[in-house]
Amino acid sequence: MSEGAQSLAGAVDERLLEELPGLKLRYLTVERGSGRSNRGLKQRLRILSDRMAGQQAIAVRNQPIPWAYRVFFRHIGLDPDEQRTPVEQLVLERMLKGGFESRNLLDDALTIAIVESGVPVRALDADRVAGAPGIRPIGPGEGLEGRPGELPGGTLVIADEERPLGLLFGATAAGRGVTKATKRTMLLSVGVSGVPDIAIEEALWLVADALESG
Amino acid sequence: MAALLELDPKVGGERAGFVPRAPVEDRRAARIELRRQIGKLERELGELFATTFPRSGIEWAVPAAGGPRVLGIAELERTRDALSVRLADARAEVARRADTEQANRDLVERMIADPAEHRWVRVRSEDVGDRDCKHWHSRPRWGIVGMLLGWWRVKLSSGCPLAGG
């Protein structure tokens, strides 16, 4: 990512904004896909693992940013102890596996960014996104590719100008995620009330920087 | 708040038409207030969770309405009430355990003061709310000789086994 690169704001449905003020979507496109992780990222994962002992893991949910996402999950009908917030899911995996495991360039970059910032970031194949992404309730008759049937009315999704790309804090539509064939990656981060813009920017920047230096 | 009792069909209510509708702004204000209350309860529950670590066996789960979607007043009320009940139950359980742990700490003091009166009694760290692995054990000095002569002492174990040991 060039030093001056800024993320862009995705559209959020007006009715949603009235109900859930503070909800926002920022996205950034990086001109590369995933690949093998490098030594630097693996080293950063190890350092992060060492910093995250049991006591820190227990305290995560009370930190302001993870707490804001927990509360938002409650607000939109999700149980954060069943469908964990991204940062809590990673911390739980760290506790169960004894460390943050290296998978590939993109996953390692996402892990570092999410754990460092507390802000969830997800990645899509930018060439499979039509126009600018946004957050909206699902429309009548709409579903998620790769998932049989329609989604229940009012389900919140991240969508491009043509179709839903994934559930808000949930599954990604089939064929929209990053694969080995991906040449350009779109990084998306959902902000909620209580999460400062700078934290969202930092999370996106961390992933983009790791991808571009990988 | 009367508005809290109403249901909004556009955002998940089920009994629209059976109750007089409050103005849209009132209903929105009610939902915002409920969300604020949910945030406050979630924080209190999280703080209690952190302070009770490593005690296990306390129920923390709060069922969700299902989503992701914008919840109506009735669903937000149910979430708030479920959080409130869970918080009260968890506090009661923590208080009950605190009493037990204090009684066990008193027992350890009595054991140390008079080991012979507490023969073979063993108190583990978790019995007094600590997170390490040690235990206090009243046992005879020099094995059978101590037993025969009544030489008892409280032995403190050396703690947790080494990782990977």
C-alpha cells in the first residue's frame, strides 16, 4: 500500500444508520492476492502469541473495542459467546492451540491486524465485487450464493451493487472470497459505535502493509 | 416506559395491530434506550466474568434472538432481561462461592495452627479461589513414626507441574 493510500467509505442503508448509529464500512483494495507467508509475519505471530497469555485473553472482552463489537452483536441478535467476535475467536484459538498458527500470507496478516487492533477485517476477491460495497438489509427474494434458499427478511449483509457478498459478521458468499487465483484483494472493515475511525484505518493498513510486503 | 411494551412489526414484532402504536420517534427512542441498557449489562457481565477467572462452572451464556438483523423492541427487551437475569444469577453464585472460599481460608489457618486436629485434611488452591495448583495437606512428620507419636504438620505442595513436564 502506498503511504498515502486511504480507505474508502462504503454506503450504509439510511434506516440502518438511524437504528444503529456508528455503523460504518471502510474498504481498501490491494493489488495482490494471498500466497505463502513470510518469515517476518511468522515471527510477528510468534511475538503476538507470547504477548497473549491467559490473563490477557480473559481481559480481551472488557477492552473498549472488543467490548463495542460484543455489544453490537447483542444488538443485532447474535450471541457473542456462540458466534464469537473475530478478535475473541482468534484469542480462543490461541488459547486452545498454544499459539497463533501461520496459515498463509492473507490469514496471517488478518490475524495480526485483528488481534493488534481489535477491529474485524475480512477479505474478498476484488475482481468479483461489482462497484462499491455497502451494508444493507437483504431484499425480497435475495439469498447468499452457495447457500440454499432465501435469507430471512431483514438479514444484514455486506453487498456490492448487484448482490450480497456475505452476512454481516458471518459467512461469505460462494466464489467471492480470496482464492489462489485472486489477483486483487478487497479488505473490508465494519465499524460500530464506540470504535474510533483511526482503529479501523489502522486495522486495514496493517493487513494491506503485510500483504504488500509479503 | 409504555413504548417499551409495544412491538414493531417492521423490526421483528409479532403482534402488530393488537396494541395502540406509539409514534415512530418514541419507538426508536425506546430501542435506543434498550440498546444502551444491553451495553451496560454486557459490560457488567464481562467484568464479573474477568474477576471470577479461573473459577469454572458458572453459567455465562445468554441466548440471542438470532441475526444479524435489526431487533424490535420486544426482542431487545428479551435480550436485556436475559442479560439481567444471567448477571444476577452469576453474582449470586459468585457470592455463594466467596463464602465457601472464605470458610476454606479459615480452615487452612486452623489447620496450620493445629495440624493434629485436622489429620489428613487437604485444601486445594481452587477451594480458596486461587488460580495456582498448590494445596495444603495436614500429614504426619516422618510418616508412620509421626503418626504414632502425633507429630503432625501442614505441608504446602510445590505448585503446578512444569509445562511439558
